Amino acid sequence: MGLTLQLLASTFLIILVTLVHGTGVVVIGKLFQYEDSALEGRKLAFREFRLMVPMALCLFGLHALEIGLFAAFYIAVGEIVSIDEALYVSAAAYTTLGISDGALVHWKLVGVFEGLAGFLMIGWSAAVFVSDMERILRRRQD
């Protein structure tokens, strides 16, 4: 595919996953915020487990959804025909593991931008997760 088309598709997909991720992070934050008052007075280990493990699982699901969006693109444009291969290639790109040679033939640039988007989304999730953990630990000290 042409450079312009690949750049447009990459831009669209990056905007899409950024909107999905931003919305997901806000929803996840609101889902677990209600538990703050219920967790007051509980031991730290219980609070960590009760709040952070489900939050981590939700963030994991959010990343899986974003990987699925890129995989759906690869199938929609005919780059990859099977869902399992599309998910593997997308996950390899998203997590910056690396795409094997020949996995993407016509949409290589989209795969490169998926790696950049994944790197940023994973970093965003890590920042949210760490800041929430810090908030819980600070409350314990107060």
C-alpha cells in the first residue's frame, strides 16, 4: 500500500486506541474509586489485593481490546486471513516484541505505528496503576 494510505490508517488507528484507552482508564478509575471508602480501616494487604488485582486485570483486558482492534484492521484489509494469526501479529507489534519478517507485507508501517501506540498505552496504564498504588499507600501513612 502507498505511504499516504498507511499513514492515514495508522493515524486513524492510533486515535481510535487512544480514545478507547483514555475512556477505559477513566471507567476503570471510577469502577474502583467507590471501593476507597469501603477499604478504609482494612489491612494494607487486603486493600492491595481487593483493589489492585482487579484493576490490573481490567487494564489487561483494555490492552487485549486494543490489540483486537489492530487485528481486526489486518483482517479487514486482507493482510492476514486468520484471526489467530492476526491476534498474534498484532500482540507482537503492540507489546514491541517484534513482528516476524513476512507477517505484514502491504501494511508494514501500520505495524510499526502499532508498536509505538502499544508502548505508549502500556506506559499510560503503568502510570495509572502506580499512581493508584501510591494513593493507597499514602492513605495508610496518614
